[in-house]
Amino acid sequence: MDPDILIVGAGLFGLTMAERLANVCGKRVLIIDKRDHIGGNCYSEFDSATGIECHKYGAHLFHTSDEEVWQYVNRFTKFTPYIHKVYTTHDGEVYPLPINLGTINQFFHAAYTPDAARQLIAEQSASAPTQPTNLVEQGISLIGRPLFDAFIKNYTAKQWQTPAEELSPDIIKRLPVRYNYDNRYFNNTHEGLPLEGYEAWFQNMLDSCGDKVTVRLSTDYFTDPEIQTLRETGILTVYTGPIDQFYDYQFGELSWRSLDLVKEVLDVDDFQGCPVMNYADLEPKYTRIHEFKHFHPERTNDAYAPGSGKTVIVREYSKTWHRGDEPYYPVNTTEDRTKLAKYQELVARDGNIIFGGRLGEYAYFDMDKTIASALSAFADLQPKLSQLIES
Ligand code: FAD
Ligand code: UDP
């Protein structure tokens, strides 16, 4: 195939762009990925020992309030009615998350009504500035100092290993705070998991493109000789790898968090009784344990049936990223934002390359935001597509 466009990365950004470019514009697209599978960090596989679907790069739960994105993803997969619930262990006790009236009453050994709890938290958060500028100020303004110290301070220290005063307030604004007993983890209109698994969803996206899209796996943009030749032609490129790597780290590395995901198959039916258990204290060192079985209560086959005697868990440890590690989370300190602005100046000068996704935009995007960003990049690109391909 002689492609019109090269896409680097078969994650959600790359797949969405490929699907739009092929199906709306009839373009021939080559997608490469250095990994040996499609789907980027959302990839899951069915564990060979147990048959349980495991999310290889950490648990991925789909949730969105964006109607355009919801309509779009439903073209390629059905979603289960799964509603995500998370619990946290602090000081030898298990509490519900996100912080809700159940958490507050259990923590303070009280029976506050919604209004009384609101009043309490208003008093405990009074010292926080009205315009929080970092994670600590934002956290205290949302839930007050005692709850912040118990549930956020040490978890955040383990997760980010960066002074919380240097972290963006947006990180903690991801979590709702509720003055009722609703402990849905997310606040979105739509939520669920792909019925047949993530790989089937992404394969359906590719299948919808027929022969317009070719995928080459285990192919690194920076080292593959054939891709080097293609790059020399000046082919229009969508790049979803790390932006700092693309420019050979010339302004220095952006800071990322990486993860160690330690998988274990256990000979028990149910290890923890819930999909995700967070660990709010400095010990144990891991931030959370995922137990994948609980993501699919609707599955009744042998792997999932009560009495299977097997389960799969993953302990998630956060670690500082060094070259060669997977970059998972952009840390996004003030210093990072300064470096990013310099890289973005180079992007603005590069006419035939589009940077997208979590790594390409250096943004803490959930799946829906990644898709929304790709749909928006496609809408910007479409009117000038022919000109860019011909130039
Ligand atoms: P990626 O999925 O990272 O894909 C980029 C691809 O580019 C990768 O496959 C990579 O191998 C490839 N690539 C990079 N460099 C090169 C190169 N040089 N040559 C070839 N290929 C290259 N979102 C949710 O909505 N819900 C969740 O529950 C959720 N949980 C998450 C948990 C974790 C631990 C993490 C890290 C993220 C989570 N997310 C979640 C976010 C979600 O993973 C992202 O929104 C999504 O994966 C971003 O897609 P992407 O295409 O931008 O990047
Ligand atoms: N967080 C926390 N305690 C928790 C859960 C979350 O302090 O039990 C903070 C932490 O800083 C984390 C952020 O809230 O990085 C966002 O949490 P979320 O669960 O959305 O993170 P993700 O699933 O993206 O890792």
C-alpha cells in the first residue's frame, strides 16, 4: 500500500484519526505501533490461565458526558451497564470512595445529615484559598484538612512522588465529592465496559475501514528503516508518541510517571470483593489493587462463575519515569509547562505533522477526552487535507 497518511501509535487517538480519514475522506492510512498489539494503553487480553479479561496497562473504565463521543464509540462496540465503584483502605479500615457521606460519617464516627456534613467541611476547609493554585489547596478546599490528610495526602505522595504543592489542582478535581451515599466513582452521563473487550472494540474500528487502513505492529517510528524512507518523503503524519522524544529531548525531558503493574493469579474465587481497592497510607507501597473479574458481573462463563476458584489481581506501583520506561502520566509541573510551550513552538512550525493524544499533547486525557481531541483534530485537518497530502 502506498499510504496518504502515516499514523504513529495505534492507541485511541491514532485509531480514531485513522477511522475518520479512511471512512470520511477515503484516504489510505498506514498505522504503526512499536508494541505488538493495537489499542495503546487501553489494550486488554484474556488471561490464558483463567480466561479473565485483564487490562494490561492498568484498569480502564469508559465514562463520558460527551454525546458526540458516546454516539461515536457506540458505532463500534456495545457497552455493559457496569458502574465503577472504588474503596480505599486507611489505617486498617475500608471506606467508600469518592469522598461521600458514607466516607465522612465513617471517618468521623458520626451520623451527619447532608447539610450538617456540608457545614463541617465548610469549617474544615475555611483556611483554603478561594482560587486554589495547586493540588493541596484544591484538596483542602474540597474536603477540608482531616479528610485530605487521611485519603489524599499519602496516596498522592505515592502516586506522584512530586511535592503536591507543585501539582495541578485539576488532578484532584477529577474526583467528585458528594453529600449523599452515592458512591459511583464517576459523575458522567454514560459509563460501561466494552461488551466483548477492548481489543474487539478497536478491531471493529479497523474492520470498518476495509483495506484503506493497514496496521504494522512492532514498528518503531524512530528506528524502522522502511519508516525512515517514508518519513523522507515528507508524508503527512499523525504522531501520538511522546512530544519530547519526537524533538530528541532538545529542551529536556518532560516529567512523566511510570508504573509497575504486578500481576498475580490467585486460587480464590474473590480476593477483595470489589474491582479496585485503593491504599491511602504510605504502606503498602502500591497505590491500588485491581481485581478484573469484578469488571464484568454480567459474564457467566466458567472463568467468571462463582466457584471458579481463580482470580487475577494486579498491584499498581507508581514510579519515576526514566528513558525506556512506559510514560503513563504527565506530571505537568510549572517547569514542564515551560518546556512544553517550547516544544509547541516547534510543532507550530512543522506543517505536515499533527501531534495528538496523551503523549503527543502531554495531557492527562481520559479515553473520552482522547477521542474528542482526535475528532476535533480531524475536523481541523479535513478542509486542508488534500493540500497537505499533495504538498
Ligand atoms: P496511548 O494509548 O498511549 O497510545 C499511544 C501509542 O503510541 C502506544 O501504543 C505506543 O506504543 C505508540 N507509540 C509511542 N511511540 C511510538 C513510536 N516511536 N513508534 C511507534 N509507536 C509508538 N481513561 C479512561 O477513560 N478511563 C480509565 O479508567 C483510564 N484508566 C487509565 C489508567 C492508566 C494507568 C492510564 C495510564 C491511563 C488511563 N486512562 C483511562 C487514559 C487512557 O489510557 C488514555 O486516554 C488513552 O489510552 C490515550 O490514548 P492515546 O492514543 O493518546 O495514547
Ligand atoms: N487520589 C487520592 N486518593 C485516592 C484516589 C485518588 O489522593 O484514593 C488523588 C490522586 O492524586 C490521584 C488523583 O486523585 O492521582 C486522581 O485519581 P484517579 O483515580 O482519577 O486517578 P487515575 O485513575 O487517573 O490514576
